[in-house]
Amino acid sequence: MTSFRPDLPNGTAPVDRAELIDQLRALEDLKSAAAAAQARIAVAFDAVQRSADAAAGVPANEHGRGVAAQVALARRESPAKGSRLLGLAKALVTEMPRTLAALNTGQLNEWRATLLVKETACLSAEDRCAVDEELAPDTGTFDGAGDKAILAAARAAAYRRDPRTVTQRASHAATERHVSLRPAPDTMTYLTALLPVAQGVAVHAALSRHADTLRNAGEDTRTRGQIMADTLVERTTGTPAGISGVEIQLVMTDRTLFQSDAEPAQLPGYGIVPAGWARKLLNDSSGHGTSAPGQTEDGQAGPGHNHELKLWLRRLYTAPATGELVGVDSRARLYPPGLRRFIQARDDTCRTPYCDAPIRHIDHIIPWHHGGTTNLTNGAGLCEACNHTKELPGWTARTGIGTRHVLDIRTPTGHTYRSTAPPLPGDGMRGTDPPYTVASDSRRHRRKLPHHAKALKYGQPAKPQAA
């Protein structure tokens, strides 16, 4: 492989354009080889963990639980992505060796190998191996092919092997329909619906026809796309503004609200919003049909409303310099609504490192039955999957020391991963605590480096080394 030596345009050495392109290609091949090595290592770790579970007397149906979560943490990915990566690794190593070989030599990248695995997921192991042999990616079958060409070839080969199963898979896909929401730049959001093709086309056609009718009349100044978006909101919520009887939590400093400070605010579930936009949301009674809410005795905002809708804005204030939300303890076993709202506002998304799934459970970091208290410090917002993973044997969690709330998670292999609560408006210590760090024994890590290098060079997983 060409050694990596970038020549800067303003340097003294002449720039060899061909060499730079060769370096890019060599690094891309190295990335693919590393992905192949990671797949083999993940499968080896899964096998070792299952053997350990069997030796410990764990029920057979629970062998390997938590493996995907540990893979995710090691690769700095979300638990959901870790599960997909482990599934990809198993498919490549055990059922699609030629695709794995193509990945190892750089003829496929990890994403395109994933496409092949995904399109053959419905087949039996035998049929999957046959498709892998038929396409033989390691022979250069897909040289110059784009994603669509690879998908088409994989789908055609899968259909030829087992048309009935492929057809059943298409029918089953309708059960996976759902609607999702994710943040977009400039205080916007992406509202996405996964629908059967007939329903999706029908919805889009109805919105298009309505927009065309208004545009052809010549009286509506909105663009076609704006009309379609507004119509979707109105028909879904029943109100032109699209907000009806909901509560929005707005985390901000008193300086932002009363002194026109530039410190941005935060909407839990969305993210950071500009200070001016937050003040307008609170005070503008015309833009979204909201009126300024009345102040309640506990310092939170009461309901504001007009003839069109009811919108409750709950203002949550952060302390100067630290940005900490202020709350109270509870003697209850379960977190009361007030504390739940505080923790959800503080954590925003699941507190497991690299997981940005919505919070579903408010968890006691130190369990209640082990003397854990029901308060802000001992509480963390987790998604359902991460909360179940945390309860597996060998997993522990504890609070740490930091300028913001710190959660340390220790896995069965002894690795520790740190999660620091995201900074809130008014946090004067922003950036002093890295959000996610990994604690490890540096000497043991250096001792393992030669084994990792051999794994990548020879395409074999490194043997576990004693700590």
C-alpha cells in the first residue's frame, strides 16, 4: 500500500496529483479491510461470550445478550446500530464469505456489503450462500456499479432462489409502517412516514392536487411545497397552526427571557433553538396562535390560549454558571411527574453513550433495591433497550464527578464508558467535560496493538489476551 504522505499545496515539496489520488484509494481500501476485520472480531467476541454464558449456566435463550450493546460502545455507535453491525458481521462471516472477501480487499465498502446482506436477509442460510456464490463480489462483479445496481442484482438473485419468501417479505413490510420525527436545521423538523406504496402515493397525490387547485386559482401566494406542508398539518391536527392542547417545555435562562441575552434556549426532544425565536414563541400571539402564558405560583408558565388552540409553555430555568436544573428529592419508589420532566429536560435523549433514542424509562442509576434514592442525581433517562441491557449480569452503573451530571457505565469486559449530560442554556462550563470518554488500561491497550495489527493484516481475529 502507498504510504500516506500528504503534500500541502503551500509546502515546499511539489504536489503529485496522481499520488494523492492513489493515497485516497489506498485509504479507502484500508477502511474496507478494517470493516472486514471488525466483522470477524465481532463474531469471535459473540462466540466467546456465548461460551462464557453457557459455562455460567445462563439459559440457552439468553446466551449472547448484551453483545450487540458492547459492540456498539466499542465502535462508538448507538445500540440499534450495534445490533445491525453484529447481524451484518454474522451474515458475512458465516453465510457470505465471498462478499466478506470483497470487503477485505476493498472491492466493496461496508455500506455496499450491508446492502447485499440486507437484500438477502429473508433467505435461508443455504440460499444466501448460493446468492453469494452467484454474485461473487470478490471477482469484481460490482466494479463500477452504484448502489442501485447492487440492490437490483441482489434482489433479482434472491427472487430467483426463493420467490415465495421474497413475496412474503414484501407483504410483511406493511406491518413495519410508522411515522418518525427528527430535528432539521433552523428550528425545523423532518416528519417521515413509512407507508405501503399505494397509501404513500395516494397521500402525496391528494396533497399535490389540493396544492395545484389553490395555485391555479391564483389567489394563494404560497409555493406549492408550502401549501402541501400546511395542508398536511391542518388535515392531521384539525387546526391551521397544527398545535392543539399540547405542552412544550422550553429550557432557558432568565437572562435570555428578560434581558434579551443571546444565550440560546432548548426544546427537549428537538434541541437548541435561537434566543430570539424562543422569546417570540413566548410572546408572539399571532405567528402560531399563542398568547403569552401567565406565570404560576411555582415559577412555571401557566396555560396560554386563544380561540384557535391551547398551548402550554413550561419554562424551566437553569442556574447561572452551572446550567443545572433545580429539583427536589422524592421518597417514592417511582419518579413523580415533576422529577421525570426535569430529568427528561436535562438528558434530552437516552444517556447511554452514542445512543440518541428517545427517553422511555426514567431509571435509578443505583437501583432502588440496593439503596438508590429517587432524586435527580440518581436518575437517568434511558431508552427501553438500554435500560434492559443495563440490568444484564456484569453491567454496572454509577454517578461520576463533573460540572454536569455524569453517568459511568461498566460492561462485563471491564470497559468503562462515561456519559455527561448535554449542556443546557446558561452552562458556563461548556466543553470542560467531554460528553463521552472511555476508560481503559493504557498498558494493556498498547500490549494488544500488535495483535490488532495482525488481525487486520492476515484477516483473522486476534486471540483474546489476558489482562
